[in-house]
Amino acid sequence: MSIDTLLEAARYLEWQAQQQQITREEEQRKEKQLINREAESMRVELVTSLSQPIRANHVTWGNDTHRQQPYHHPAPRPLSPIYPSPHHSHTNGPSCH
């Protein structure tokens, strides 16, 4: 093999390595841009969702929860008084037949 052939092969391999490095850098740059776009999109979604009230189990939660009145459970119904049945009067005592 001649020196010229070896030099040409070395230059070709060097050029090929440079092309691979450029391609690798471009792919990394594109991947980084994609990650940044996804992160920005997630930030926009998060900010948008935080500005909207969150509903879970029929309760609304949001930034204005401190201004809402706290939920009070309804008072229990008062029990009606128990009256003795008019058919069973115990005022005269047990009846003997």
C-alpha cells in the first residue's frame, strides 16, 4: 500500500468521524429541544390546571378555598317524643281477666 493511499484512507476516516460527531451533536440538540418543549408544555398544563378549580368527590378545591365558607354538616333531626300507645295503658296497672 502506498503512503498516498494510507493518507487518503486516514483523511476519509477523519472526515467520517467528524460527520458522525456532527450527526450525534444534532441529534442531541434535537432531543434537548424536544425535552424542553415537553417540559414547557407540562409547565403550561400545570399552570393552567392550577388556575382552574379541582373537583374531586363532588368537592371543589382551588385557590379561592380560603374564601369559601367551611362545610357544616346538617344538624341531626330531633327525635320525636315517644308516646305510649293508647291501647296499652300502664296507668291502671296490668289487667287480670
